[in-house]
Amino acid sequence: MSQPELCKHLQSIEEIKTAEKYECAECVKHGGQWVHLRTCQTCGVTLCCDDSPSQHMSHHQHETGHPVISSAEPGERWLWCYKDDAFAEY
């Protein structure tokens, strides 16, 4: 079975940005809690996922248009493109 071709946003990632701290920057400011963390591949901010109550990473994407995130979870190595609904492991 052949691999699907990556979207242009995923293809443009040359170096994976990783979380500087294992925390959601917005949840920390507001005393919230998170389930999993994601790191924006455009600006490097680490925020909580859609399973988290505040869904900060999705809000970040809608506000900024930054298309690609990576999992900030230990042992997970994947990217997600919001614009093209595309996934890639690395």
C-alpha cells in the first residue's frame, strides 16, 4: 500500500519544534487543566489539545492561521495539519 502524499504545510516542516515546558501556557495563566499538549510548528507555543476543557491549541490556530502542530506528549512523534486535515508520523 502506498503512503498518501503529504500536504504542502507538512512538507514545509524542516525541523520539529518541541515544547520548552510540559505545560499549557494558557491553562497555567488561568488555573486550567489539560489532557494532552500540542506544539505549534509556526511559533513554537505549547497549548492544550481538543480533549482538554479549554482547547487552547484549536483557538490558537483559528486566531493565527498557523496550520501545523505536533504532539508534545512523550513518546508520540506525529504532526497534524489543521488546514488540510492531514496527519504524518515522523
